[in-house]
Amino acid sequence: MNFSYSEKVQELQKKLTEFMNEYIYPNEKLYHEQLDKNDPFSKIPKVMEELKEKAKQHGFWNLFLPDSQYGAGLSNLEYAPLCEIMGRSAIAPEVFNCAAPDTGNMEVLVRYGTGEQKEQWLRPLLAGEIRSCFSMTEPDVASSDATNVQASIVRDGDEYVINGTKWWSSGAGDPRCKIAIVMGKNDPSALTHEQQSMILVPLDTPGVTIKRILPVFGYDHAPHGHAEIEYNDVRVPASNILWGEGKGFAIAQGRLGPGRIHHCMRTIGAAERALEELCKRVQSRVAFGKRLSEQGVIQEWIAEARIDIEQARLLTLKAAYMMDTVGNKEAKAEIAMIKVVAPNMALKIIDRAIQAFGAAGVSEDTPLAASWANIRTLRLADGPDEVHKRAIARYELKKYR
């Protein structure tokens, strides 16, 4: 395995870093200032659309789609260091049209969508004209086991009827969110992993009700938001089904693989930024007669952080390399491993950076508190740690049967 970056990737890293320094970091504060304080889900900060246009002009658009006619033609291994750079800022992924859940939904449409579905939904998503959400998790069942999903998708003539309540449908609060991919059961009598289907549901369809926006440790993540949505006798054309009845679980496995690795790439970027903030802080603060950077415990934190980041990055690159060379299915153990390793690594580093900043670390004066809240959710999103560890153990035990 050769993880050295090609000249093309190195050039992209350089230019993307320059773009971040010139446009992203200086506008983070402005982005939040432009949110409507009375109704933060009513409109999009003007600066976001301006930054998206600049990203298009610089050629940093849809970089995430590997080896696809729709993307930049980058492999997962080539995209990894670029996604890491984007992960250093909470607003950056959207600027480059590389934000979840749109990336996962676009990959689903590329892989499983019909020509009509692609024209109606993939094209405007690729253009950044609309946004989307993914409705899978439910409040009444343990959704870490996708076979528990209870929402129903029932065929009725030329239509499907959807009933059920979903929550943590990230992105549904956005006024630009026009389409949801909904997972539900269409045949409870079928084989366990063939009972589920996925279907496209426009959010303006009668019977779709956004009940509330769920905060994350007090953050509403406006204008994106995480919604609880009620689907009550929602009728959509039969042509809205993705791939076919009973294919929902298979689609979910295909969707979550790339989604998990993208989360891990961005998480490493967030950890790098936290370490930078920590290092700058401890060299500028004096306590008990000497700089914090001269304290042995602080030096130990910094050394451990660098070790942990490098280890997590190498494992993530290995997973990306395997996805490119042997496929997502063969890389499933590595994908599961990085999904456990990356968030835990980043949380440890961010927590120590917060500690180094003292009271300022838990405030909005630094990006650390928000970053910690975001990444803590990743120990649950796309499968909790315990489910991934269970899978890893099973893969390992299988070798010795």
C-alpha cells in the first residue's frame, strides 16, 4: 500500500488550503452573524451562496464522487486528504457541495436511481440548488439495528403509501431541503434483510409534517437542523422507489460505507485544527511562573495527540485504499474500525484543547465546544461504537473457525 499523495493531489491540497485560509476561516463568524436570530431556519446566510460560487470558480465542487462522470474523478484515497482539510471548518463541506447527508444521497441516486430520478433530483443536488435529508432512524425502536425499522411503505396501485415517524433526519430544517430518502418496511414476511425498501419523498407532499427540530447538546445547527418528521398516509408515485422492493437494506449498506469514511476524514481535520489551537494557546499563556507549553503534562498531551492523529489517518487511508482496490464489502472491517477510532481520537484531543483554553474553551469564542458536540454525535451516527465493535469482533473470529 502506497499512501503517498500524487502530484495532482498535492496541488489540490495546496490550493484548497489556500482557499480555506482566504475565504472559509475569515467568514465563519460572518456566517453565524447572518443567521436570522428570530428564525434561524428561515433563510440561508448570504455568505454561504457567495462562497459556493467561489468554490465553483476554483474547481472545488463535488469532489467526493469517486471515479464518477458526475464528480471530479478522484478516488477515495485521493479525496481523503481533501476531505480532511474541509473537516477543519463546520461550514466548509457545504461550500464545496461535499456535505452530509447530500453526499450519501447523491451516491445513492448515482448508483441506484433511474434516469428520471437522476434528472429530477440528482441534477439539482449536484448543482447545489437544493438539499436533501435521509429518514431512517425512528424514535420508538433501536435503529442501530436497521431491521427494526417500523415505518411502512405499502404499494397501492400506481402509488406507494408511507406511514411512520422518523427523527434525526439531518438537513430537513433547511428551507432548500426538497427531497427525503425514506427507509421503511414493505414486506414484513420476507427474509429479514429483504423486508425494507427506500423511496423518494418530496417534502412538500401532503402528509409530510416536520414536528420539531432536535438540538445537539443545545446546538440547533441552523439552518441545517435535525428534524423529527411524521409521514402520515403520504402517497408518492410507484416510480419513486429506489432500485426495487426489498433492496433498502442493501442500499443502506452501500450508502453508509462511503458516508462513514467521509465522516472520519472530516473528523481528522477537526482534530488537527484542535491541536493547532491547543499549541498556539499554551505558548501564549503563563501560569505558575512559566508558559503552559513548558508544563510536562501539556507536552504529553501534544505528543499523544500527534501520535493518535497519525495512527487514525493511516488507518483511514488504508480503508480508502481498500475501497478503491477491492470494494466497500471487502473493506468493511477497516471502515468499521475507523468509525470507532476517528471520533474517539478527536474527542480526546478536542477535550484537552478545551482544557488548555480554560473557561474560553466551553464558550462560543473558539470552535472547540461546537466541534466537540458535533463529533460526539458521530459515536452514534451511522452506527454506534458498540455495533461496529461487534462487527469487527465477528470478522476476527471468523478467521479462526
